Amino acid sequence: MANQAPVAWVTGGTGGIGTAICRSLADAGYLVVAGYHNPEKAKTWLASQQADGYNNIALSGVDLADHQACLQGAQQIIEEHGPISVLVNCAGITRDGTMKKMSYEQWHEVIDTNLNSVFNTCRSVIETMLEHGYGRIINISSINGRKGQFGQVNYAAAKAGMHGLTMSLAQETATKGITVNTVSPGYIATDMIMNIPEKVREAIRETIPVKRYGTPEEIGRLVTFLADKESGFITGANIDINGGQFMG
Ligand SMILES: NC(=O)c1ccc[n+]([C@@H]2O[C@H](COP(=O)([O-])OP(=O)(O)OC[C@H]3O[C@@H](n4cnc5c(N)ncnc54)[C@H](OP(=O)(O)O)[C@@H]3O)[C@@H](O)[C@H]2O)c1
């Protein structure tokens, strides 16, 4: 039987935060399509979700920096599973370095993967959302897009740019049943953070008012709340989820 559940496309779905978002949306009854970059890792990832009883998660491996590939990828998701109701832009990378040392490639790779990708996915789903008069777009930015960060001109620029897109698209779609919001996590206990030496992690933790790292599940809960059809009065917002580390 064809899928009857609303469809949520989560780019970077196989990552640390993405996994929790996929599971939270799946628990809420969505058919979740998780985006990935590394096909080998994605296969193992899907098997482990299924082993945990998540049979309403599928995969889509689209190069997000490639505009045509994104258009085709979205079309394929729609044909296979139905119209996309929820888009979560969670794919992201870092290529850190001070301005003095940053290469043009480091700049471009981050802008392509973290920001141009958001234009590509939004452009890919917006027509179908407008046609159906409904949609939820949630862009996963970062505390560092809010306050800047030493060694991250590329990452901070991409993440700040994301929210500019959010606010503009929110205005364009406000009367069309579509909401667009940004979520800006602080330090979340993913592999990326847990691989930092313990001493450095302790020092970072001390700078967080709640004195702990966030969990991927906390991001999943917030995204699922914003994705809900009852959350229609929240649009164009940036929601900080950072344990009080930055209050802008
Ligand atoms: N972790 C934190 O503390 C933190 C804090 C603030 C904001 N964030 C943001 O939250 C998001 C998720 O972070 P995370 O820690 O969960 O990262 P992660 O574990 O490294 O996951 C990144 C995800 O993005 C995918 N990806 C990378 N490059 C891609 C490309 N070119 N095309 C398609 N997919 C690509 C990866 O796919 P593969 O695994 O297949 O390569 C993976 O699914 C990112 O946008 C990050 O900037 C994270």
C-alpha cells in the first residue's frame, strides 16, 4: 500500500543530531527520509535504525551542493513516498582555520554544504509545499552563526546566512500554510564534541550556564515541535538551544 504518513526529509539524517531528529519525527508518525553523503555508512545506519524498530525511515543520498541533483532527489522522494510536508536542513560540515590560513577550498566547501545546500533543498520542495498549501521548513544553524567563532569565518557566515534565508522565505510563505524557522544549537554531545580531549571538554562545559552539553534528543524534540501542524504561529524565528551560553 502507498505511504499514507506525512513525509519528512531530513538532510544529514545519518549524523549525530540528524539521527535523533529522524527518530523523533518517526516516533511522531512521519515517514522519514534521511539524507546522507557516505553510502556505506548510510547502509549500516539504516540497519541499526531498523534493528531498533524504526521501519518508517528511508534513505536518500543526494549531493546537496549540486542544484540539479537536489531537484531530482526531491522529485524522487515525492514519487516514491508522497509530497514532502517537512524539510529539515541538518547536513553540515566544518573546515576550520583562521582567515590567514583558510584556503579558498575550505571557504567554498563549507558555504556549498552548509548554505547553498539550503537554497537547493528549499527550492526543490517549495513548489510542492505551495501546491499543497502546507509545509514546515526547519534549518539547523549554530550558536556560532549567532556570535561568530575564532577560526570559523566560513562556518559562521554560512550559519548566519541560513537565518537570513529563513526570515525571507518565512515572509514569502506566511500566508500559504508554510512556516520556516531556524534552530541554533550550542554544544551538543555528538561524536564531534565527545572526541575533543576531556580537559578541553571540561573547560568548554564550564562556559555553559547549565553546566552540561545538550543532547541530540533535545534538538529532536524541538524540531518535532516546530514540525507539528499546531505550530503554525511560529515562523521566521531563530530558536536558541544552548544551555544559556549565548543570549542574543
Ligand atoms: N554537534 C554540535 O554540537 C552542533 C552544534 C551546533 C550546530 N550543529 C549543526 O548541526 C548539524 C548536525 O551536526 P552533527 O554534529 O550531527 O554532524 P555530523 O554527525 O557530522 O553529521 C553531519 C551530517 O551531514 C551529512 N553531510 C555532510 N556533508 C554532506 C554533503 N555534502 N551532502 C549531503 N550530506 C552531507 C553527513 O552525511 P555522512 O555521515 O554520510 O557523511 C551527516 O549525515 C550540522 O549542520 C551542524 O553544523 C552541530
